[in-house]
Amino acid sequence: MSNTSALSVIRMNLMLLAVVTITMVFPGIVALCYREYAYIGAFMIPAAVGLVTGIITVWHGRKSKFQLSPRSGFAAVALCWVTSSLAGAVPLYLSGFFPTFSDAVFEAVSGFTTTGSTILSEIESLPRCVNLWRSQMHWLGGMGIVALTVALLPLFGVGGFQLIKAETTGPEKGKITPTITQTAKILWFIYLGFTVAEAVLLWIAGMDVVDAIAHSFATVGTGGFSSRNASIGGFNSTAIDCIIIVFMFLCGINFSLYYYLFTGNRDDIRRNTELKAYIAILGAAILLITVSITPVYGNILQALRYAAMQATSFISTTGFATADYTQWPKLAQTVLFSLMFIGSCSGSTAGGVKVIRWVVIAKQMKLEIKKMLHPHGVYTIRINGSPARSDLVSSVAAFLFLYAALTGITTFIASLNGVDVITSFTTALTMIGNIGPGFGAIGPSDNFGFYSSLSKWWFSFIMIAGRLELYTMIIFFSPEYWESRK
């Protein structure tokens, strides 16, 4: 990495640190309004430090250009997520509700990566400002903290595509407008629009203002942190459930499609293969779960409400809960377990493997059958009505192999804590897929506090790797990365 690129990486991290810490003013104001005076400093001190850091960085680099090579772009994005997570852990640790800094880092990483796994057993005793910050980290990480930086600071428009490419999800990376800065701004405006709309609806449905904002942050970011011990079930409101189900579903869709919707380009939406598969999978899951749990609740509409919440929560990797699904019939549990492997659409705020990758694998399997029956035929996978690029299948296969390998390693590390196989395996799936709760000892009424500090540090790494589509973090373990100087 050249000196110019290294300097650009440092500058970007300092500016990103400033952006993240300055947003801590919001929970600081909430602490003031709710007379949580003991916690104001936990947010305002980092915010002040970030403001000073940002001013100095902008002033010092006002005459120099921002330059990033492809290699330094990966380094910048990875370092940004690590830096943000460490910064986000500071107010959590200073609040006194997290026993160790390792716990605070785990919670912060879980927040920014929109995983939603927590080490806390008692959430309702937290100050309003701390609960708001937990959800606010979801919101910042959902659309992407690097994308936010690119959107806010035209300074980073140069080489910005390298940054967005390293952060966005799915096998296909692209721009919906001529410039990446403009793309980032449009996506963030759509994201903000969803957030405001949901917050208003939740407030009308009965949540107070802070809870409405916090749960909107957590839903739109597909994170899942809640201010209630029983998650969304603690509100016991059909209206709130329905609002959150709708927005979890919407935020599991590729945000580029909303841009096409607003600009009248509906043909691209109708042709979108991934969207059709996403709707079909979710619909089938809800139907199966509803049929399975109707005898439990004795009412098909109530069963549909719970089934829609949990199925949408799992496929969108949000992690909200309104029922203890570990007590449901085995068929319902199996469907939810299967959704942990799928995830939502590429280009969404959700985690997981992504629907498009499973679509590609399914289409390739179909082609292999055709080739066996017609050896001389020439076949091509079609995505969105057009032939897919030639290397798409190999790219997806490589990703799935890496995903499986890291899941296996994480399962092994989790098992070193003495937990059963189901708990270990679903812990790995929740960490790498940024899902939140799982099965066994990490069900909807449990937490991750019992894991060792070393395990939590590994989980933190895996959560960031999963959020950045694996390669952005794993690339640093490749000798080729360090051997190259270009």
C-alpha cells in the first residue's frame, strides 16, 4: 500500500469516527430529556472528541486529494467497521451495564452489523438513552456506515466505488446513478424515508416517541434490538406486529428496486428474479408455519400473526420475536431453521447468504440436469431475464464454500464453551448471517452472555465478516494481499 493510500485510509477512518461519534449526541439529548444525567457524559464526551477529530482531519487534509487503490479500499472498509464498533462500545461500557469491555464490544459489533444478539438478560432496566444507542447502531450499520460517509462527504467521492463495492451485499455490485456519491445519497434518503414512516406509524400504534424511533431504527436496519425483555412480544399489540412485519419485509428487498419504483422503471422490478424468489420463499414459510401452529393457538388468524412475524424476522435476519418459537411444533421450528440459511435480497439491509445465490445454484442444478439429458445443448443461466455473467456460478460456489467453512470453525469455537451441538451450530449461523437469536441456549428468551471473552472476540470478527460478505475481512489472511504492492 502506497503512502498516499495509507494516508487516505487513515483520513477516512478518522472522518468515519467523527460521523459515528457525533451521532451520539442524539442519545445524549434523550438522556438529558429523561433526566438520566449520570449517562450524559458517556455519549457527549465521545461526541465532542469526534467533532474535534473531524474538524482537525478536514482542515489538515483540505488541500490533499483522497486516493484509494482496490487493495486499500478493502483495508479502509474493514478498518472503518472495526473502528466504529470500538467507538460504539465506549458509551456502552461507560454506562456501567456491561461487565467487561469485551461484552461492550460484542454488543456494539452486534449493533452495527445488525445481528441483534445480546449479552444482556435484563433489558428493560437499561436507561432510555442506552437502549436508543443500541438500536441507533443498527440504523447506522444497516445501510452501511461507509455508504453514509460517502453520501455525506463528497470528499470521498473519488474512489468511492471501491468502498461501496467492499461493503454492499450480494454477488452483483453496481451503481444506480452515474456517480457513487449520488447513489449513496439516494439510497440513504430512501432509508431515512422508511425510518420516519415506520416511527410515525409505531407512535400512532401506541409506542412512545423514543420506543417508536428505536424500534424503527432496529427494524429498518434489520437488527432486532428491542427495549423489552420479551422483544416485540412485550408490547402485545397486533397493530405494532403488523407494522413491523411490513417494514421487515420491505427492508429485506434490494433498495435499488425502490429507486426504480420511484423513477417509474417498473420493468426492472417485474423482471427481478430475486424478488420473485424472496416473496415465494417467505409466502411458503408463513403458510407452513401457520398450518403447523394453528392447533397451538386455536385461531388461524392469531397463528398467521405469529407465523408472519417469526418467518419475516428470520428471513430478513432482523431477530425480533413475539413468541417462544422453540416451543412450537417441530415442523414450524424446521421451517425457521431453514430460513437461517437463506437470508433476504442482495442490496438490502439484511444478512444471510442472500436469496440470489440460492437462485443461481438452483438454476445451475437445473442446467446440469438438462446437460445430462441433452449433452450437445448449450445452456445459460438467466437472471432478471438476461444471461448471467459467465463467472457467476463459480463466484457463488466459492462464497458458499467459505460461508460453510467459517460456519464450521465458529461452531467448533462455540462448542468449546460446553454448549450442545444445536446451540453451537445456530450460534455460528446467527453470527455469520447476522441473524440474532437461534435455537437451544440462545433462543428468543436467552442471551449470549455465558460465552467466554475469547469466544465473543471471535464472534465479533465473524459478525463483521458476515456483514461485509466475508471476503472484505478474510482477504487479509491471504498471502497474495500482502505480497502485492499495487
